[in-house]
Amino acid sequence: MSTDSASIALLKQFAFKREAFIYYIFILVLVIFAVFLHDTAFLTVSNFMNIIRQMAPITVMAVGLTFALSVGHIDLSIGSVVALSALVGALLLQYTGIPMAVAGALLIGGVIGLINGVLIERMQVSSLLITLGTMGIVTGIARQLTNLESVPIINQDFTFMFGAGDILGIPILLIWTVLIGGIGYIVMQKLAFGRHLLAVGGSPKAALAMGIKVTRIRMYSLVISSVAAALAGLLYAGRLHGARYTLGEADLLTVIAAVAIGGTSLFGGRACIVGAILGSWLMGMINNGLILSGFSTNEQMIARGVILIIAVAIGVKELKNG
């Protein structure tokens, strides 16, 4: 077979894969909004940079959640982790330097993820129920921590590094997106740990027979998901120059929709980091387009719900066919 024929064959093979769906829908939505919003600023570079800035925390959470979903777990506590980690980081920043504040915030995420993992694996209870419970607990702690008061951040170095800065004209939030996405891709696609995650999600019994420590892998996936949410909290705090208990509370549906429509199975065994990133940008583009079209917040929520239902329906259909 010639090189050209082999390339065409590989292209056709990719074109019909589930992971390619996000590319088609992304281009379709882009074209639709470009046509209907041709007389607005939708197609400007500044508008797309604004979308990337706004969606950076969502993108980071989507990458983290991809790891949890790859083993068949769902983490509903990520939104509450965002708020608590941002508040802890902002409070520590008032008394310590940036390294301690960042470490403290990420530690909060790691501890919550570890607690989720231990409870789920030791009690053999659904991750849906456990993380729903921890979501309520963490939300209550975040509200109690500062008595519903916001915590301002005046440290300019922190806000530069975690949200408001630009390096050579490139938004720092885009750099964070590429960095976290790149790390996630390498871990999931190039390292043995990523293969173990997918093996556990595909068939826990087969993975156990292969010598993979199934329980430990599942726990690690939840820790990664929670730490990513903690980092998202820092990015929110940096971009908004402060932290409050409401950060992340409305993000869960958007994150799940982004990951699901990006090609990651909600039932484990298949993950797509690039798809999660594109999925988050797609959700941001839809929100942006709806706002420019004059749609209300309620109508945007309906659109996100419809997208999630479509993504889940596709996943269920593939699970039955598989």
C-alpha cells in the first residue's frame, strides 16, 4: 500500500471514530454562529481569547474529570472543591507567600479527592452517592469558613500568574490550559498509568488479572480530579482578584457536558483529553454566541442541558453496541 493510500485509510478510520464527533460539532456550531452573528464581534480574535479566559477553569476541571470518568467514577464534588480551595488559597495569601497559598489550596483538593476515593473503594458505594455527600459537606465548610464573605486578593504577582497576566501577548490562562491539557494528554496516552486507567475502566476484573492495582488506580483518579478542581479555584481567584463561596457552584453541568461530548465515556474505558478541552471551548462558544444573540441565562442553561443529554445518549448507544 502506498503512503498516500495509507494516509487516506487512517484519515477515514479517524473520521468515523467517536472521538472525531467533537471536531464536527465544534465546526458546525462555529459556522452557525458565524453566519447568524456576522455583524457582531463573534469572529474576532479578542472574543475567542475572552472565551478561552472564561473557560480556563472549566477546561482544567474537564481534564481532571476525564481521569475519574476513565475508570467509571463520577466526581460531583468538584464545584465545591473549587470554592473551598480558592478561599483557602486567598486566606493563606494574606499571611504567607504564593507558594504556601498555592500548596495549601492544592492540598485541600488532594485531601478531598483521597477521602472520596477511600470512602468509595472501602465502602464499595457508588461514586455518585459519595461525591454527592462530600459536595454538600465541602459546600457547607466553604460557606462557614468566611461567613459568606468574599476574600479579596491584592497580590499582583498571584493575579498575574493565575488569571490576569499576559506573556508576550498570550493570556496566562491560555498557557495554563495548554500546560494542563498537555500533561493530561501525556499521562493518559503515553504513560503506563494512563493505560492502567483505561484498563480498569474497561474491565476491572481483567485489569486485576493483569496485576494492576485496581483500587489504588481508582483512588488516584479521584485525587487527580479533585486537585484539578483546586487549581481551577486558584485560576478563578486570580482572574477575579478574589475568592467567594459561590465559585464553581454552577460549573458541574458544564464540565460533565464538555467531557462527555468530547469523547470520554461516562461508563469508563475510554478517555479523550483533547476532546475534553475542545468540549469546554465548545460550551464557552455556545454561551458566548447565545449571549450575543440576546438569549438569557436560563436559556443558556437549557442549551447546556440539551447538549449533555445528546452526549449521554450517544454514549449509551455506543455502550449497547459495544
